[in-house]
Amino acid sequence: MRALVPATSRRLLLVIVLLALAVRVWGVGFGLPFYNARVDESTMAAPAVGFLSGDLNPHDFMYPTAFRYALAATYAAWYLIASPFGVYSSLEALANRRFETIAPFFYMGRGLSVVMGTLTVWWVFLICRRLFDETIAIVAAFFLALAYLHVRDSHFGTSDVTMIGLVMLSLVSIVRWQEAGTLARAAVAGLLVGLAGSVKYNGLGAGVPFAVAVVERLFARDRASRISPLRGVGLMAVFGAAVAVGFFGTSPYALIDWHRFVTDVATQGGILARGHGLKTTRGWIHHATVNLPAALGWPLYAAGLGGVVGLLVTRWRQAIVLLAFPLAYFAVTGSGYRVFARDSLPNVPFLCIAAAWLISTLVRATVATASLQRTAVAWTIGALAVALVAPSALDVWRLDRIFVRDDTRVVAARTLPSLITPWSLIYQSGEAYGHVPFDISRPQLVVDECTFDETKNAFEPDGTLPVWIILQRSPLVLYSRVPEGVERIVKAHYDLVRRIPAATDDHPRVYDQQDALFLPLSDLAGIYRLGPTFEVYRLRAAR
């Protein structure tokens, strides 16, 4: 069967890209004005605001600096746009705006992720069009446009989606290098790989496909395509130098403060090996059986795995370059016990590509025996594509509806000041990520907070029972744990006066237990708001 005609594919691609943009923009204001709805957004935004003062030293290298610099450049661009209208008198005034509201800074960070997430859909199309044909390219782009985990993280002002976008763009360059084999194209690919690594260290793995492509050319069957070992060394040298320029050019303080850089990277490696807070199964098992099925839905995930196997068996010379990054990435990230769902995200575009190849190939094999017309084949592929992506698309729909509603922490911060009098003694269970942020209430509610000592089974500092106890309830056992002693005290001395639910039912769901994101990995039916459920109790003697 011939591929889609160019005019048809262009129209379909435009629709798919607009769809990808729409589902990523919808709900992008989630959680605001709360600053911890998505952990790590403030980790990116705070240093970026600091760069506006002129000090470009990040002072830590748990993350490289390209994304933070991009954020700072976005803030500066916004200042240039807004300053003629008298919005800000100086960059310092813009930076100080964060003490009033963090919303503009988070919107700009999230906007970068929306743009890069949408562009990644287009870059997946370009890769598939060069390696396969327009039909497979359209289907792969459609799959990624509605891939749940990619859509979810494209809402976040963090570096993950931008890094993945640059990985896919670097693969576009590597595929183009395969066509011409020039030093210039090798240098471009190296720069993009270095930039991807400077956004997030994992991005440096995008250099693996280039090395594989060079080796493949060394042993090419076609004499015209084969290169000499000396040429191969030269290409790798140019590529490596370009990677260094791309990485250190956008993370220069990694060289300036080399010792701190090495120490922080080693710390990240230790977290990968040990896990983050809560130890689960090893990454190979957890990513394969929990994160990736949630990222795509089981039908699309199964098709992706089948496509990976089929490509390696039937077209291994072509597939090995395409799949070098995800296979190497999975081997490394799966070796430890850090199993954040976002760590599975770089594999998602490749599974979408493999699934698109599989269903197109199977339908075309059917054509050879059924003699179907081209229109019937196209409709068959389209129907299969819709069926495979449907579970993921349904969760995307539910996700965006959740994101447009106020976070439970925002609801609590706005409603509890009418219930709690200022300077009341209160206790909040769980980690701070799930606490009610009274500092965003207007007018701000000032309270006196105490803690609970489980060894003494008493509230600190002096054992006085707080007037109010706010328990956060969620399946995140690491972040929302309520001490047994507190449960007993509440049962004996307190009345429930307010409940702010996050879900409409108690149906058990799978969560990313290492990540302080109060949202299931999948099965979003019944989830009404982002955040934990709050139970607000009042001391009986305080009536």
C-alpha cells in the first residue's frame, strides 16, 4: 500500500498538532496560586528568577542549568514585552513580583513545556516519515499527541518534557546524518545531544544512537555507504566535541565548579541506585509493569512492545539506531530503585513509533491477501489507532477536567479561614507537600502550628492538644502518613467539622509512591480534584 498523499498527511498532521496543543494547554493553570502542586516547579523557577540579578551561578548541580537559563530568558523577554506598558519598572521589580504571586513565573515555565511537548509530536512525525512513510508518521504522532503521561507532564514547568523533545530533535538530526554522513550534520546532532543533556542529564543518552549509526556504517553492506575506521573516528571526535560545546556552553558552571558538579551528579546516581524515600521493585520491573502501562494504556503499550520486537526481528539495521536510546535508557534507569513515573517518559515516544509501525504493517499484510482498496486500508489503520489510544485519551480527558478545578489545598486555604480563628494552635499530618498553605489565603490566616512526637505520643513543644487537627488522607503512604497516636487522640477528643474530598469514591488506584504528586497514575475516573483529601477536626473542649 502506498503511503498517504502529502496533502492529506499535512492536513492530518495539522489537526494532530493542534489536538496535542489543546490537551496540553487545557488546565495549565492547575494548582495556582499554590506553589507545590507539582513538586520541582519551584526548584526550577526559583534559581531562574535569581539569574535576573546577574548571578548566573546555580550553586547546585542536581539539575543542569539549560532549562533554568531558558526560564530566565523567558522572564526577561516577558519584562521587555510588558515594561513599555508600565507593568514593571525594572527586572528587579519583576523578580520581586514572586513575593506577591508565583503564577506568572509558573505559567511561563509551563508554557515552555507545552510548546516543547507539542513540538515533540511534530518531531516524531519527521523521524517516522524519514525512516518509514507518511502513514506510520501520522499514526505515531497521533499516539504521542494523546499519550497520557506525556500530556500530563507537558503541563509541568519542569525539565522532563523539554529534554525529551530535544532527544527526539537530536534523533531527527542523526537520521538526517545517516542520509548524507557529513561532518556538519554530525556536529549539529552533537550540539543537540549536548543541549538535551544540559536540560536534564538523561538527555546525554541521545548520543548512543549516533554511535550505533556510525558503527552500522562501518559494517554497511553497501560499499557506497560504508565508511573507513579513520572516518568513523573523525566523525565521533566531531560529534563528541559538539556534545561538549552544547552541554558546557549552556551549563558553564559545571566546569567552573567542577568538584561540586561531580559531587551532585554522584548524589543523583546514588538516588537512582537506592531509590527515593520508599523502596519498591527494581526499575526494570516497575517501569515495565506499572509506569509504562499507565503512561500509554495497556492496549497501546502492548502494541508498542510488539512493534519493538517486530522491528528488531525484521528490520534490525534500521531499528537499532531508532531504538538505541530507549533500550540503553531503560537498561540504565531500570537498574536501580528510583522509579518515578516521569523517569519512564523518554521511552513513550519510541513506543508510540513502534506501535504505529506494527499496526500499519499488520494491516498492509492483510491487504496482500484481502485486496482492500487504499481508502479501506486507511480507515482500518485509523480505526485501529483510535481503539489503541482510546484508554489513554480517556485519561487525558479526565486529567484536564481535574486540572481546571481548584486543588484541594487551594480550596482548604480559601475556606478554612472562615472556620479557624487567627493564632489558633493547629496540627497538620503528613509531609509539607500536602499541608494546607495558609500563606496563600486572602487575607492571610496566621496560625500557630505544632508537631507530634511519636516516641512520646504527645504534641510538641509542651504536650498541649491543638484546637484544630487537619489530617491529609491519600494513597501516598510516604507523604500522607497519619501517626497511630494522632488517630487515637482524634478519635477520643475531636469532632469532624469539615471534609474536603479529592475523589468521589474510595476505589483503590495506583499512585507513584515516590513522587509527591497527589494524582493516580491511571484510572482517573472518580478523581475530582488534585491534592489530598482533608479532614478538619476541632477539639471538643474548644466548642
